[in-house]
Amino acid sequence: MPPGLGLTIRYHLQPGTGKKPGTTNQKTDRIRAAFVRMFDADPRKLDQMALACWQKAADGDVSAQTFIRDTMDGRPIQRSDISIAQQHRPSEELSDEELAARIAELEAEQAGTAH
């Protein structure tokens, strides 16, 4: 890796991917633990992996671009996730932008059902 590049990324491997939160399996846990040991033993490897992914993304590799986006910012919220989140938050807790978006959404739904 070129000196002075200072490339570091945070890594977070979620055990039990695709399962209910808190649900894990032993194989996933062992694989995760192996990666953590490798990264702890030689943190430069993680930087090398990040640089390789960055270069692929810069060359137009969409999966690398998606990986970087998801790693840095988290996966985009799906519409169903937004609806569920809105159902459990009192209107007093919503920002002005969230309230305006919700009002627009309800007005659009109402206009779609009006005959």
C-alpha cells in the first residue's frame, strides 16, 4: 500500500446474516472469529483489501461500489422498513422533513383512491 495513503475503514461482520437479529449459527461465528483474528494479527491486510475494493469500484465494478456504500453508510432503508419505523414513532418525534414526507405520502395515497 502506498505510504501516506492513510486508508482505513471500519469493518463490521454481522453474524447470522439473513436471520432474525440475534440469531447466529456456529459456522458463521467461527468464520467471523477467523477473520477477526486475521485482521487483528495484521491490520495492513484490511487496508490492502479496502484498497483493492476501492480500485475495483473506481474501475466501475458495481458490486464493489455497492459494498463500499453499504459498509460506509449502511444499507439503504427499504420502503417496508420505513413504514414500520414510522408506525412506531410518535409524530412529535418526527422531523419537519419526515412529517412533510409522510403528509405527501398520505395525500398521494388518498388521491390514488379517490374516484
